[in-house]
Amino acid sequence: MATPNYNYEKRQRELAKKKKKEDKLRERDARKTSPDGEFGENPAMDPDPVPSPDGDAPEAGVDKI
């Protein structure tokens, strides 16, 4: 019976971790360089809601149709 190659398995896990970390960093850099920044992806997370023309502030996360 063949013995497991632990070095190969460990190397594959390390490569997977490295790839995942690089993907995360690439995604983070893309968010930083995008014109909307991180707030453009989720409107409920906007720091300052834009007031409506009638002077009332819109409710966060609620769309009125």
C-alpha cells in the first residue's frame, strides 16, 4: 500500500492559502481604486444619506417606489 505524501498535501494547502490571500488583496485594492470606494457596493452603508429635495432625509435601506 502506498504511503501518503504529506509534503505534497501541505504544499497544496499553502498554495491555496496564498492564492486566497492574493485574491483578497486584489479585491481590496480594486475597491480602494474604484470611484465609488467601498460605499458604492451597499447603499445602506453610505455614511451620509443625501437629503431629498423636499428637505426630509431618506430612510436608510428602504426604497420608496
